[in-house]
Amino acid sequence: MNSQSSTAGNESASFSAEDFAKALEQHDYQFSKGQVVRGKVFEYDSEGAYIDIGGKSPGFLPLREVATHRVENLEEALPQGEEREFVVIREQNAEGQVLLSIRELELRESWQQLQEIRDKEETIQVVVTGTNRGGVTVSVAGLRGFIPRSHLIDRDNLDVLVGQEIPTAIIDLDRDRDKIVLSYRLAARASQMGQLILGDLTDGKVVNLKPYGAFVDIGGVTGLLHVREMSRKRIESVENFLQVGQKIKVIIGDIDEWKGRVSLSTKGLEAYPGELLEQFDTVMATADERWQKMQAEGGQNATPSGS
């Protein structure tokens, strides 16, 4: 053995366990709560799995933190050696071990998904899981939500909804309070409104009168026929022009599915200003022909003018 080999051997022998511990301390193995880390499963036990995250000690993933749903087979849900992300939910103990979670990551993603759906004013499918005096509880994106009785369609027999998948609109979302409030009624109405076509002529029935216009039911959706959209001639009194329960042909104008608003018009059916005031029944009887002619001519005055 030459002198160089002897020297290298002595240096290696002098690198003790204490030196190794000091070398480890030079590396930053500090993990903070909420931090997302990558790691691999390398061992299982009856209470969870040990995850190699490159620290002094392996992280531990409890069974309850594997997913938002109950996991029957841990090794199948989380194969050994598979690398993935975890979030730290408890900082290092005396041995340097942190507590990890996949469930918390899934919850973060679910809340973000719900926020995006609400921002885009879209609907989401939920499963009804139970009932109480105030409404029904639901499972939505792995979270627990609530639909108040006032936001259900059938408010009397709630038990028949349990187990059903229904569309809903999000009306209140607060993660700090773990609060998700949804509406079946708004989603159903939005679905009905989604079938309406701008500019179409449709049958309706007057259901309410106000000084500024009439509310007309058009197949389960209520639209507003504003006084300025009734005729091309000024109408002094809505009540003198229409009656509750009266059948009427209307043209569909602006549609706001989220707010549940539909604007209607009849003035485009007139051959001259005020014809509806003078010959209402005649105009209604020939509304289909008038509307078809209007479409052929380019749809002038077919839709509300933004009253």
C-alpha cells in the first residue's frame, strides 16, 4: 500500500458517526406546515405508510390522510416506490419526523375547483347524502355541502332525493367556515333557460302585472315583458293592456341564465305602431306568420332594445 492509499484510509476511518451527524446538520431538512413535498413510499404498517422525502427521518402518512374517501387497501392505493406529492400537516417532532397528507391536497384542489365553478357561474353535479329540517346534505367534489329547503324543487318529500345525483349552482362558498351552500332550483332553472333561443317566438301566459311591465311564464321560466317592449306606441297602463292568465305570443330577448332573467318583446310583431293596442287578438293569431316574415327580412325589431 502506498502512502497516498494509507492517508486516504486514515481519513475515511476518522470520519465518525458524530462527523456524519454534523454533516447532516449542514443540510436544510426543515419542513414547515403547509409545505408541499415529493416523496416515495418505502414501508407500510397498520396505521399508515412511511414516506422518503429526503429528510433526516421519513415522513409518516396516517391512513386517515391517504384520501378524502375511505381507503380499504393502502398498498393498492399507494404503491411502494411510486413518487408523488404530499403536504406537511405537522412539523418535525424530536426525531425529525413530519406528518404528511394526501387528503389535504385533494381538499385544496376541491375548494379551488368549486371556486372556479362559482366564478364561471357554472353548475356542478352532487349526490344527496341525507336530510334535515333545513334541507339536504350532499357530497360535492369530496366535500360536504348543503342545499336549503328553499332551494329545492320539491320541498315536501326530501327523502326521495337521498342517493340521487342532481345538478346544483353554488350560492355560498367559505373555506374558512367549511361552508358550501348550493341551489338545485337555480341549476334547474338555468337548465331550462339554456334551452331558450334568442329571438325565438314562443307561447306564454301572463302571471303577474306591474306598472313597468308583465311577467310571462314561458314553459316553466318567467320572463319580463317590459312596457316599452309591448308596442311601438306608448302604453299608459299595463293593466289596461294585459290581464293575469292571458295567453300571449312573445319573442325571446336577452337571456341571463345565472341571474334567471329573460327579457321578452311583442312590439316586433306589429305592422305599425299601436297595432297591438287596436287589434291584439288579430296580431296574436297571426304571430307565427309575422315572426317568419320578420326573420326573412333580417329580424328587425325582433328582440328587446335594451330597456
